[in-house]
Amino acid sequence: MERRLTTIMAADLVGYSRLTAADEEGTISRLRDARTYVIDPAILEGGGRIVKTMGDGLLVEFPSPVLAVRAALLMQRNLSSRESPQGEDRRLRFRIGIHLGDVVIDGDDILGDCVNITARLETIAPAGGICVSRAICDHVQGKIEAGMTWLGPQSVKNIPEPIDVWQVEVDGTPVSAVRLPGQERASIAVLPFQNFSATPDQDFFVDGLVEDVITELGRFRWLFVIARNSTFAYKGTAKDVRKIARELGVRYVVEGSVRRSGDRLRITVQLIDARSGAHIWAERWDRPIADFFDVQDEITRRIIAGIEPELGAHERGLALAKSTDNLTAWELCHRGLAELLSFEAGSQATAEKFLLQALEHDPNFALPYAYLARHRYALVLWGRAADAPVAVKEGLSFATKALEIDRRSDIAYAMMSLLLTVDGRAEEAMPVAEQGLALNPNYAFLHFAHGMAAVRLRDADTTVRAAQNAIDLSPHDPSMFAFKTLLGIGLMLRGKPDDLSTARMHLREGASFERTTYYPFIGAALLALKSGNTDEVRLWISDALKKFPNLNAEYVREAAHPFYEGSPYCDYLDRLIEQGLPPGEKKK
């Protein structure tokens, strides 16, 4: 079997389906011209060979990394210039990934992990951008007329180890950066934990724990995580945390220690804002030593569950504290999210304003689009949408745009799934949530989305499991009322003898939050109805109407995931009308 070392480029057109749906003949004609006048000449100039085309994409082999990157830059720059007269939504833009590695020769085709990694790099690249592996970066530094921005280690599908990724700067600055420059967004370094045990051979456990935390934090697209190689250079040093943060260019630092006493371990972890020196979060765990790897996995999950929500809340607080006159796109985005999560009646309009301003700063920033999708979902969730179907349609459009820019956006996958479920398309929503979870299994809201689709599909076991995962992963989440409600509804749907009393408890908790929705009230009323307790039914309906005066059965049918027409609960809504729930009017 013949093999050779070679440089591979994968290129793919962004939003091809959307473009052809809007103008099929025009898009195909413009793509053909782009190939003729821009793409193929750039490949030819770099000595490249088109291995194969795949509809709206192509795979190319080059004789060297330098020639491949130069060709990619030529393609992106010339295509950007050629497409500039087109409207933003009509422009042809490619993502490009480049990798150097060993391939298997199969006639004119090439196969192997090198090709797979190249394809994954392409999916990480932003629209109009280029992402390369460490192997490419090492070969081209100082040999191309462009800088490179390190994006950190990236976990990709079907590749066991994370890949160090660099984004090549097109026209001098990173185009449509998937991750914002380090000084503008949440950046974090996980320092080597101190091993206070008497047994130096326990270092493997301590270092392995830190490596796992780095890898799992790196799954969150909004967070920039310094790679292990950089942070482990500080192992055994006594440098001040603030100084280390300055040297690494990060705002946040995680530090910790592990102490062994007999057959028990004590693990202590702190999250520090290095600019102020303030401790944002700290936790301690005591565990028996049974299986090091089991303990390592459990503690990693608990560290992530503590750090990620606290970081998000801290970033929103920082954005709220700043004057609105001088906010970056990142800060505007988190200011918008803070308004959205306040759940106040007037906050939705303010949230939308900040998110749209973020897009004015950077129209190719995926996060504001994802949060605009969440904004539309919130309008439906809270019964504040003037037209729920229109809000759902707009939300799906925003989520689609976010995924076009960043195909690994966990937030966009969650919102796409939730909005598809609201739209009555749970069969489509389920695999979307599962695709997002494959990229980031640590994101609680994705588990919530997965569970909401499962409710509509009457999959009680999946609903319960997904809701419990969301609760475990983010115990202080602003959406905890929704997680608790979902768990209660899932248990009610499952209907085992012990489930109903537990469901009642979770629904009560969901309704007890100051910021909650009508879901737990309706769910608890239905549960009371099933138990034959009509007095409790009327009490829940009365409480729901006090909190949500415009609530009625028709809105619940139209907008609420678990109570849609044809669901196991829909018939019960008519009985709730008999107990005082306003019927509402059916839309024509």
C-alpha cells in the first residue's frame, strides 16, 4: 500500500443550501465563475492538484505547506474582493482547513487520518477564514505575508486527541474570528495543581486531572483556554498568580491542590480573577481512593460544573458594570445576555438592542446570532411573542446563521434544537441536540434541549436523564427553573409509582423561583388532576394566573413543548379549563 507525506487543503462553501434556495441558477453561475477566475488559478499558482470535488467543496493536495497557505490566502483575498459588491447574505465565502501528514494513495484519491483532520480544521475555520494545524504553523511561520492567531487545542469528531489550531490572518487581521482576541473575551489558564502528598508517584493523577480540566473547558466556544504546554511550564514555580496571568495574557486562573492521607484524597480548586485577585469560586472534595481514574473523571466533571457557570455570571457582571458608550462586541453580547436572563418584561427589547449592536461591531460573530435565537425562544417561552410562529421562524434563522459562521457553536445547536421542538419538529430537533452534545457534552443547556425534544417524542427515560444531566452540570444555572420543570414533567410522563411524588417536588421547586415560567404551574396542575385533587388544581391555576395574567389554554397548546396538540397532556388542558384556566381563542 503506497503512502506519502503531503499537504492537504479542504475548502467548503458557506451556506450553499441557503444560497441556492434563494437563487439557484445565480449561485451556481457565480460559483462556476469563482472556480474559473479565482479558486483554480490560485491552486495552479501554488502547484496544487485538485484531488476531488464534493458538490460545494473540494480537496486539494499541495507540494508544501507554504505553497498551500499562500494559495489559500490568494483565494480568500481575491474572492472577498470579487464578492464585495454582493449583499452580505449573498456573498460566496469559503472555509479552508490545511494540514500536513501521511496519506494512503488509492489511484488518484488520497485517504487516511490526515484527510480527516484537514476536513475537521475546515469546519473550525470561520466564514472567509483559514485554519491550520501545528504542523502547518511550524513550517510557514516567517514565510507567508500574514500573521496567525492561536485558537488553542480543539476537540474534533472521530479524532481521539485535541488538535492545536491556528487561524491565519487574512488581510492582516483575523477574518470573522470564531474566538475573539484574548484581551476582549473570557480567557483562562489552568495551572498545574500542587501535589501535597508524600508520594511523588501520584503526580500522574494530579497532572492528568489538570489535563482533563483543560480539555473539557476547551469545549466551550466562548472561552479561550491556554494549552497545557504553556501552563505546565509553571509547574513547581512560586510565581504570583497575577504575574502568571499577565505573562499568559489571560484574565482568569484556576489553581488547586491534591493531598493524600491514608486511603483518602482531598482536592481543592479555586477560580481567580487575576486582575483584581478576587476568588470567584472555590470548592473542596474529599474522596476515598478506590479507582484513580473514576475519581479523576468525577472531579473533572464537578470542576467544570463549578467554573463554567460562575465565569459566565462574572463576565455578565463585568459587562453590566461598564458604561454602554464603550463596549466591545464581546461585552455587548454579554450585556445582551444579562438583560435576557433578567426575565423582566422590558428586558427583551434591551437585550435585542445590545445583541444587534454587537453584530454592528462584528457582523461575522456567531455568538450574538445564537443569543438572538435564544431571545426569540424566550419571547415564546414567556408568552411575550406578538406572533409565536413568526418568532420561532426568526429564531431558527438566527441559529442557522450562527452555525454557518461557527459550526461548533454549542449555544447555536441548543437553540436550533429547542426552536425546532417548539415548531413541532422534534424528530429533527433530537439529532441536532445530539450533534451539539457530541461537540460539548458539558453544556447544560444542550442537555435541556435534548430533554425538551424527548418530551415531545414521549421518550420519558431520555427526558429524565437529560434534565438530571443539566441540573448536575450547572447547579446554579439561571435556567434552573426550566431544568427542574423538565425533570418533573419527565417523571410525570414516565409514571412509575415513585416518580409522581418526586415529579411533584421538582415542579414545586420550578414554580418557586422568582423568575420562572408557567410550565411548572401547568405541570403541577395536571399532576394534581391525575391524582383527583381538584382543590389543588384550582390553586395551581390561580397561582399561575396571578403570575401570568394573560395565560390561557390556547397559548399553552400553541407554544408549550410538552402540551402540544396530540400530546398525552393535551386532553387534560380541556379539563383544566373546567377548573378555571381561560380557554383563549384559536388563531385562524
